[in-house]
Amino acid sequence: MRPDFHPRLINGPFEDPGLFIPFLFQKRAILFDLGDVSALASRDLLKLTHVFVTHTHMDHFIGFDHMLRLLLGREKELHIYGPEKFLENVEGKLAGYTWNLVENYKTRFVLHATEVHERHTITRSFACQERFLATRPTTRTANSGILVQEPALTISTAILDHAMPCLGLRLEERFHINIRKEKLLALGLDAGPWLSAFKQAIYYGSNPNDRFEVVCGKNHSIIREFAIGELTEAIAMITPGQKIAYIADVGYQPANVDKIIDLAQGADHLFIKAAFLDRHRHIAQQKHHLTARQAGTLARKAKVKQLTLFHHSPRYMDQVHLLEAEARQAFSQT
């Protein structure tokens, strides 16, 4: 069965963090962390609707300028999230440039930045045509742990400790709609953008008797109408949704451990930073990072299905296999 989300790390194991998650059959993607994003094609960056920055150390935030430059002059709204002090960081970035000509753009680009605290979030919007000045009202809402909630998915967070607040992240699909290709072909239909609209109708709980128009085929030459319930029964199979967890820079301490296990519980795929081998755990502790063994242990305790490590210390440039082996051993222990 083909998943809707296809997460991939955008850089190598010793380079800046960033998890790119495109959506199947949609011109949409989200990004966890905003390090060096030059490896992403412009067409991929233009798909972004939401970006989540775990913390604003340079290797997690330096890609902001690259992304901003690409989006200037576009008709787009982008939502970006980060921990305490994040709004200061975003405003500092924006204040570093001169915006005296942006009012000439005919397009409307707006950046919505949200700062996440334990009990509340603060959102401030910056419009390109307004020279990215914070002229719009700032909103403050209670923090339930859920940053984004849509009919098809939820993006949740936990505030972890990296000697500063650092966001842990989870993307959870409400349920997964599997399209049965053989049934599709039997109806004389083919895959295409209409499937996204069809899935959205299911996620939004449309009345089964509502009519749904399918436009597909070469040059969109096939136009047919079905009841949503009829089409769902004919071509779709509903299964549990995907769950993807992402943990970056944190120390192995009780409060972090408990929050990580809770956030990543039962994840289909956990992406987790493992900076050091366990024989160097004293250095990891000083730097508020995890060892590979600690990462594997957290994955086992959270009962995740798949584990991927990233962002190792350069001291292990030719020893990636040792980090992987150490994590796998801890992950597979009974």
C-alpha cells in the first residue's frame, strides 16, 4: 500500500538537519528543521506550506534566507513555527535586509510565524508588500500540544531541553485512504489530481450520497459522476494512518526521555539525531546531545517500527557503521 507521506532527509548524515515530507498527488510539502536547504530543488521548496524549526542554532535555521529569497514575489502564505524567542529570531532575519521596493510586487507573500511556549503560542504575520513589518495584530492562543490540525492530519509538538527550548515533532495521519488500482482500472479511471479532491471529501466526512465528479484521462477527456459512498466502496480501502516522529538536539535526561517516548509512541518512522557513540557519552552530556545507543533505546521504548539516525559528529566521518550498529543493537534488545 502506497503511503501519502514520503519523508526524506535532505542532507547527508554529517550535514545540516532537515526532513522534507511531500504529500502524494499534491503540490504540498512540510519541512522539519531549516538547515542548509540548497539540496532541495526550487520546485520542492515552493510546495512548502508549513515549516517547523526545532531551535534556532545556525545549523537548524540557516536555510531561512534561501527559502525566503525563493518565495519573494510569489502568491503564497507560509506558516513557520519555532520555540521560545523564535519571533525575535525571525524579525532579526527580516530586519537584516532592505525592503524598499517590495510594494511593487503584484503577488501577495505572507509569512505567519508562531512561537511555541509550554502553555501558549504567539503568532505574528509579516507581509512582503508591507516590508515584512509586524503591522498586523499578534495572536496568542493556548498550547494544547497540537500545532496544526486538519481533517487529514495532525502535527503535534513537545518542548524538550537542549539547554534551551527545542521542539520535538510528530506528524500523524488521521487514517489512510488506499486506492485500489485494479478497481480504478476496472471502472475505466486513471490516477490523477482528482484523487486528492476525492480523499479530501472523505476526510471532511462528506455525505455518502453527495455527488463527486471525476475528471481524468488524456487531456482530461473522461468526465464521470459518482456518489461519494459508491466510489469509496468501489476503489478505496481505509487503514490506520502514518505516524512520523522527529527528534533533533536533546540531552538524555528523565524529562526529555519521558516526553520523547510519549511523542514517538508507536510511530511508523522515527528520525532522531545521534551525535556520538556511547563511549563518548560524557561529551554528549556536556553538549546536550544523544548517543546512538540512547537513540536506539528511545526508539525501542517508544515501540517505533523504523528508525533513522541523522546529524552525527564529524569525529565519526568514517565510522557511520559503528553509530548505526550501536543504535540497532539497543533498538532490537528484548
